[in-house]
Amino acid sequence: LYRDYTEEALKDEEEEFLLLFKKIIGKPRWIQRFWIRRILNKESFSLVSPTGVGKTTFGLITSLFFLKRNKKSFVIVPTTLLLLQCVENLKNFLKKLGMEDKINGEGREVVVFYHGRLKKEEKERVRKGIKEGNYNILLTTTQFLTKNFNLISDKVFDFIFVDDVDSVLKRSRNVDKILALMGFKKKGKEWYGSTNSILVVSTATAKKGKSTLLFRKLLNFDVGSSFSTLRNIEDVLVSNNGIETIENILKLMGDGGIIYARSLEDVEKYYNLLKRKFKIGIITSTKKKDYERFKNGELDYLIGTTYYYGLLVRGLDIPQRIKYTVFIGAPVIKAIYEHLTPKMIKMIFLSAKKYKELKRYPKTPEELKNLIKEGEIKSDLEDIILTDDGVIFPDIRTYIQASGRASRLTLKGITKGASFLIESDQRIARSFVKKAEYFDIVFNDIKDVDFVKLKEEIERSRREGGESDDIIKPTLFIVESPTKAKAIARFFGKPGIKIFNGSIVYEIPTERHILLITASLGHLVDLTVDKSFFGVEVKEDFIPIYSSIKRCRVCGYQFTKESKVCPRCDSKDIDDARTRIKNLRKLAYETGNVIIGTDPDSEGEKISWDVKNLLGDSVNIKRAEFHEVTPKAIKEALMNLREIDENLVKAQIVRRIEDRWIGFSLSQKLWEVFKTKNLSAGRVQTPVLGWIIDGEKKFKEKRPVTLIPELELEVDGKISDKPEIYVKVELIGEKEETIPPPPPYTTDEMLKDAARILRLPVKDTMKLAQDLFESGLITYHRTDSTYVSDRGIKIAKEFLGADFKGRKWGKVGAHECIRPTKPWDRYALQKMIYSEVLYIEGITEKHLSLYNLIFNRFMASQCKDIRIKIKNYRIQFDSKILNDERIVLTEGRAFELLRNVKVKKELPPGKLKVGVKLVKKPLGYPLSQADVIRNMKEKGLGRPSTYSTIVEKLFLRKYIVERKSWLFSTRVGRKVWKFLTENFQDFVSEERTRILFEKMDRVERGEISFEDVLREVYIETKEVIK
């Protein structure tokens, strides 16, 4: 592939911008350099960054960069105070650049600023200059857009910088005005046109509103939100809410505390009680002056309400000043029964432990109250409180947002804070703590807090590092799927969004990175078909020749040939991976750092290797490996980056080339003989087809069997000509034993049970499992390991309680078993999704059924042994004696979860008259998809990542069909199998295939050379071609 994107064209401009930066304030940080590259690429974007990075300074310097090109900039700030600071900064910057300081004078100006405090004469003069456009940089407050837009309505600015987007978004018309200043036109309600202007805005703290959707539609970015779930907080539970307790916490912790109360009345009450002893300020919707006094150090504490969109909950970002929070009463939402919404009712219902047993679903508040009165769910709730008057919901989101004021992401990392939750109502405290656990928040009792140590840790996190530290780096994070990209972004807050040629990029700050998360959509390149030896150049070495993957959007056909037309249906609607490659190169150039987080197997490693090669050597590229998509796993992966494992890559290259060579060479033989190109062959699919054909043969052969339904017995052969016989039943022994539960799922076992129990085809199961993995609900689903990690053990222990035994099921290796990532069964999971603890889209009943299967199997594997009672009977009829040992009783949580042991009824001793029935049964049965998977695992053919693909290929080529969950070969399938086994038995035999797969595994472990294996396969392939 040729290089589609290069930074060469921007190098001179970047050097000029960097030199400007250095002259004014010094060398730019990583994040500022990233923004510079975006500006030079003419992108509009939202500034996603930690506190203290210098966003306002960046906006001012960028306006000076445009000034040097004689272009116009418009800088919008929220307050007059900040405007005057910006004016002073611009004066200093111009002086450092040796440029003429012409600000708000007569004639042609460099900078013009306007605010309400200007004298009348100066206002008129400045307004006239603004209208005439005699300036390069216009600096105003947000109020200017509202009151004086007519002065600039005919202007188009090259660069617009909005320093506080919240103040702009308060009025939807402001968004319209900014778009007009960029050159867009509006006709009726619709905007149209294009622009060469650039808009840069800060992230939002308040609700964004629908008007910001225009930014996404016209400028390909979303404003994003400053809401972050990053927190380093010690959460402390306090049961005594007396004023002495509050005073004691303030004295022990010192200055820097934010106090929250539930109501304005409580705020006033505690403010008046505390102001006698402490330098405390009050913040309400009408009283905000104390904010600046606290910020400047005149006050040590602030008190306000826990209103979600209030200043104290969302608007404070002062890491050096705010060190801890105190909640006088846990944040809650109260609703009387008459005002309950349908969503609230469903949440209550889903929270009940008896949810599975309840037959009635309460559709109205009246029905819900009746259920409560009947005692069916009132005592059954853990995280919601039902009272005689109404319902109390713990408001965890407000708690997270408000307590997060004490732990902020800065250039030195994330600061530590503390949060004291004072709640005297034990029911509310218990419910709140339980709900907090869903968000991985664990409360400590105040009695266990070492205040001296805690205070020192909080202070140290604000001292460590220096101003020169530059640890927060913009980093492109590449995963396979959009679902996974979105899930990871949501772990850290509400991400900003950029759209590049159809590729969505989520932008979010983490402790060490500003992550730009996007999806490769799987493989980007594959072997070409029309060059060299089936896509491989053969000389002394073997050189694969790759081309971008194309997919027809009409018929779904995938190909690598350089063509803009689908070879199958002639459609020109083609998705070429080259577009995504170009997007990734652009993003890699802008960030300078890349992390590749593809799936943790050899196929994922190969995608990582491809991406690394496509991006080139000019960027720093690392690999992140995670086996579950959870916040903890992602954070650990980002802290433990590694290089790409080339042995895994080599093994995957061998698998792909072997599949191509043998598959193409055998397929061409089939095309020649059968005169159609709709046929294909491969090493594994041929033996598998043979197993299905053998299963059919056994199904056609019958054997006589006598059924005795009353005794649950089946006897080979014919035992009587009569429809009823007498039998003598004698109990000859009984015993009690324990048996261990089965291990957790591997891929083959999961596919087998999903087919047997849920009647799911292999292809569907793998797709559902992929969705569950990417949504963060299960661990990686392509695995042949039953090993359970410490994290898995912890999850099982939390769910099972007294029934927990705990088993590792093997030694630690590259992979783990398939297990849930949370101690939530199917019903708890539904509640978490519905109550938006989890943000998961597109979960269906089939997803939940497969999740339930995985969850139950894993939890059963961690239970105590199953207790069984066995009875041994001697059964005599005519001259025959039959010993029958049967399980008659089973106990244990593992059995309750799985129902995996067949229990038969006890037999009454003595002489019985029973009915008999002679039937014909087949010697064997056709294979199911589950049987095929089991055979592949047992015989060493295929791998967890290929089980599904092999079965799919047989269906695709119409070699097999499925009837009542059984697989049958077609006439074409039998003919193909006969031809291949008669002419190419050595190449498609089970033994040869197994040996080759073992060699590929040895390549993966670095034990043998991949070139030697390829040479062996090459010689084989040449034999086939002959």
C-alpha cells in the first residue's frame, strides 16, 4: 500500500507555529502540540484536557498565529474580568514577538476588545471599529453575541475561540450566530454551505442541548463534556450527623472543604452554625460572590446544595484549593407514589430479589402499592427504600460528580481527595452503600480513618511533580469495533466526538493520556489474489503481498483486488479499508502516540502488526492487552503497555498463507471438475464434512430397543411379545457421594451448550459472545483455557456467599476461562442496563440467554461439590436380570444453577406389572453443530477462533444443511468430499492437519521457524497443483 497521508506538507507551518509558541511562553506541551496539528489540518474541535494545561493561552496564541497570516480571529470569554486578563496577556505576547501594540486605539488595530465597563465615548469608538472590521483579533464576552451581534453579522472569521462554551450554549441562538460567523447560511430551519473557518471550544459542564448537534452535522465534532469518572477518592461513611461531628471533620482535615446539604434550608442552617468557628462561604443560585473569595484563599470552606447542575456540583475545577467534600445527608431522589414514573416503577420491580418469581408486573403506582402492602417486595430491596408515603432512590450520580471536585486530573496526574458521607438513617446509608458498589465505590467507616496519613496523601498529590512535567499525552487508541471503542470511552466520562470520513473518534482524558479511541473494523489488509503465488512472493524468503480489504455494501462480498466495482454484483458502493487507514495515519500524525488494543489472540496481534506497519516509524506505537472490557482491565492495560509479539504474528501469517495456498489450489481443482466457482476446500472443512457424512450413515442403520417408561428404563433388544410384563424390583444398595461441578466454559464448550440448550447456531453464538465481550459483560470468548483469575474468584465469592468454594481450574496462562465480569446474574444485569448503571445498546433476549448460560456455568464451577444420593436396583423379568444404578436425589447450589445431573425417580421394591414398548433406534445420530465443535476440539483440528468459521463455510458452500438441529450433507457436499478424499487424501487427512496445527502452535511459542513451516506447505501446495 502506498502512503496515503503525509505530514510533510504541514511541516513548515508547524515549525512556524512552534517557534511562535516558544517565543511567547516556551516549548508547547504534548497536548498543545496536538492541538496545533489539528489547527493546521483545518479541523474544528473541542478542547479535551486536564486542568491547568493553558486552554485560554492556546486560544490567544492561535489568534496571533492567524494574525501573522493577516487573518481574523474572534475570542469569546465568559466574564469581563477574564477578558481584561486576556487583553493584558495579548499585550505581553505582542511585545515578546516585537509586534506593534495597537489595541483599542484609532484606525487599523491589531486587537479590539469590548465589554460593558468601557466609557461611553470609548464604547462608541470601539463599536464603530468593530463594525468596520479594522482589526485582526476581536475579543468580547458572551454577552456581546446577544446585545451587539449586528456589528459583526456580516463578518466571517477565520478562527473562533470559545473559552467557556457553557455561557454560549445557554442560548441556542448563540450557536446559530457562531455558525453564521463561520460562513454557513440558513434557509428556514436548515443550515447549508461549507466553511474554511476553524472553531475551537472548551468542553461543557452543563447540559449541552440540541443546538450543539449542529456542530456535529456541519463541523464533524461534538462539544463533549467535562464530566469525568476518574477519581482518586477515599470514601468515608459517618453515621452521626450532629454539628460536633461536622466541626470535627473540618478541624481534622483543614481548609479546602466543600460541604453539601440536601436543601436550601439546610444550607442556611449549617452555614449559620459553622460560620462562627470557620471561614466559610455560601453558594446558592443567588449568592455566588464567595466563590472568588474561596478561590483566592480568603475563605477555607464553601457550603451549597447537592443540585446536580449547580455550581458546587459541576462548575468547580480548582484542584489546589478543593481537597475533600462533606455530605450532610446522602444525596437522594424522593418521589411519592402518585408521582412515580413508569421508569421508576420498573426500576423498583427489577430491584426486587423475587423478580423472577413475581407473576404480576405492576403497571401503575396503585398496583405497586398493592404489592408492597402484600409484603411481596418491600423487605426484598437492597438499593431502593419504600416508605408508607413513597420511594427513596440513592442519587449516586450526583455523589460521584460532587465528590469528584476533590479529585481532578491535572498535568501532574490525578489529585487525591476524600469524601465524608454523613447519614444517620441506616436504611438510606445501607441502600446508598449498596448502590455505590455498582460503580466500584467502597466506603470505609470513619473509625478506621487515619486522618494524619490521609491529609498527607492529599497534600502530597498536589505537591508532586513540577511545572515542566508533561505526562499527559494525546494518544490514538485503536480497537477493532465501534462498540468496544464507545464502551471504553464511557468508562472515563462523557467523551467528545470527532468524525473523520465516516470514522467516529471518541476523545476522553485519562490519568496518563488524552485518548482518541477509534475502531479499525477488524482487519485492514489481506493477501492479494492476483500477484505472485496466490498473494505470496516466493524467493529465498516468503514475502506476503497485502492489499486493502474492500467490502461491497450491497451484497456483502469481500475482496482485495484493486477495483472500484464489486466483482460479484457490479455495485460501485464499496467500503475500502484504505479510507480508514488514511484516517488512522492522520490521527497518528496529530497525536504522535498510538496504542493498539485489538483482541488478545494471534489474530488480534496480526491486526496490531498490520496497523503498526501501515502507520510507519514516525510515531510511538505500543500494544495494550486486556481480556475483559472493564474500567479496571483497561486501566491496567494502559499502565502495562508492551511491544507486539512477533511470534504470534508469524503463527497467524503461516495460518493465513496455508489457508490461502491449500484452499486456493484445492478449490481450483474443484472448479475444473465441477465447472463452477461456487465451491471451495480446506484442510479442516474436508474432515469435518466427512464426520457429518459418517453420522448420517449410522443414523440410517437401526437396532431394536425395549422401553419401560414406568421404570425410566431402556433395554437393548426385544424382551417380550406382550405389551405388559411382570418385573421384580429389589434395592441392593444405596450411597451418598459428592461430585465436583464442571469447569467454566472454554469456547468449544460454550458453543456446544449454546447449540444444545439454546438452539443457537455456532455463528450466532460467536456474534452474541463478541457483543457481550465488547460491551464489557464477559471475558474474552475465544479461549481453550479454564483458568480462573483472582478477579474471577472475587466475583464468584461476592455472588455465592456461603455456597462459595473457589477453584482455579488450572494454571495461569495466556488466557482465562469465559466468565462474567461482574457478580450480576441475568436479572441484575437487566436492572443495571435499565437504570443506566451500564450504558449498553442493542442487548436482546438472545444476548441475555447466552449471558445467563455463561454466568450460571461459571458460578457453578466455584460452588461447593454437588451432593448426590445413588440407589442400586436389581430388576428381574423372565430369565433376565438387570442392575440399574441411578441418581435419585441431588442437592447443592451448583446443581440449582446448572441442572446438569439427570435425576431419576426411586423404584418401589417388589413385584410390578409394567408396560413395554419395542422400538427401532438408529445406531447413531447425525451430528449437531455442538458435536462438530466437540470433535474439532478433541481431535486437535481448528482453534477457538476458527470453530465457528469452519462450520459457517460448509453452510455457505451448501455442502450441508440443518434439520431439527442435526446436520446433513447435500448431494454436492458428498460429491466434493468423495473427490477430495480419493484424489488428495494426504493433504486433507485428519492426521496431517493435526500435525500442521501443532507446528503452527510451536511457531506461536517461538520453538520453530515460521519460514520452515511455510516451505513445507509450499512444497505440498505445488504437489496439489501438479
